[in-house]
Amino acid sequence: MDVRFCRALWGMTEGITLEDKFRISAETGFHGVEADLGAPDADEIRELSAKYGIFFVAQIFPESPEGFRTWMDKAVRAGATLAVAHSGRDRWTFEQGSAFWREVLAMERDYPIPVAHETHRQRMLFSPWDTARYLEAFPDLKLNLDLSHWCVVCESLLGDIPEWVELAISRSIHLHARVGYEEGPQVPDPSAPEYRRHLDAHLGWWDRLLATRRADGASCLTVTPEFGPPNYQHTLPHTNLPVSDRGRINLWMRDLLRDRWGS
């Protein structure tokens, strides 16, 4: 099974064009890019993907079934191979969320690309317990695995809820490779020895995801190292200068997984 790495365009804002971002991603050995589909022009994304020979993963933000259809229509126009959806809101009741899923999961069948719904704070899948209820109720619901958010919500490395973690892994089709910790979704630098146990916990989850996708007969696992800019990234007081190099860290994470998985 192939592992294909996407470069997150989130944080690449140093006065460069969208084409520069695609070009740099291709030149640094990424197979694809992942980006918020809100601002870029769909036709330009399709053209740049073809020009640089890389695929596009669209981040979308639906808060209603109607909004989901609008976002997905644009994702298809952009030539996306996958949509990563920040779906709904954390404050919804289970009944409200279930009504959303019934419509949206039926709509997914109308589109030629899969949808991975984010395990993200502020969204419906912000917590292990809510996510487990929805996964059990909706067998077609697929996830983007980003357990860094759950580390914050649970203020732990999730050691006391292995059954919910394994359920999420079993239903995930895309990975955001970012290391979280008990008080935040992003350690300052995962290569630092003081964050070794956090890195090891995430690597264990990601290894199980790879094994699960392989056992399911999937031809590919897509992975986006997604260490972001401030305020995800820690900064020095008064100056707001980042304490580490986000771009270097994402490359380090890509290379670590590539070597670990032989991909």
C-alpha cells in the first residue's frame, strides 16, 4: 500500500502566490497539497495540480447540508481527490447532529471523491465520546484522524479510552500528522526529547491506522503533516516570534514517517 504525503498550505503566507506554493510543494517531494478551499479559485487549483503533477485535498467547512453541497461542488470543480470536512458545531445536540449526518452521508454518494470528517475541536467530532456515538449510529461515516485535538479535550494521551481511539482509527481514511499534548494541539517541536512520549503515543496511533488501512485492502493512505503557524505554534512573549520553524518541522515529520513506513 502506498503512503502519499500532502503539504499543508496553511501557514505558507510569506508573500508568495498560490502557484509558488504548489511549485514548492512539488519541489520538496510532496505528492499533493491540502488547503482551505474557501479563498482559492477552483479552476486555478485544478490547473496548478495538473501543471505540477500533484493532487489536491480540499478542506471544507459545512455547517448545514446545503452548505455541504456547495462546498463539495467547488471541491469537484477544483479536481480534489479527497475532501476533509470540518463538520457541524460542538454545541449541537445528538439529535441535531444526527439530522445533519443523515442528509450529508446520503449526499456523499452523489460525489466521485471520498469525504473524511475532522476529529476537530469546535466541530461535531470534537470529543471521543461524541464521535463514538456518531460512528456507532452511522456506519458510512469516515474520519480524518487528528487525535491531537482529543489530547486537549481529554487533557491526556487518551490512555484510559483505548476502545474509542481504536474505533476512530478503524473508520479513518486520512491522517493529519500533528503531535498534540495535554494542554494544546501542537507541541513546539516533536523532535525535542521533552516531547518524546507525546510523539511515541501519536506514532503508535498512526502505525495502527496504517495497519488497519492495509488490512482493509486500501491502495493508499494520504497523510498531511500539519504543524501550523501562530497561534497553534508557540511564540516568544512580547515579540510574537515563533519558537520553532513550522516548515522544517513538517518536513521532519514527513521524513520520519517515510523512513518508519518504508514509503
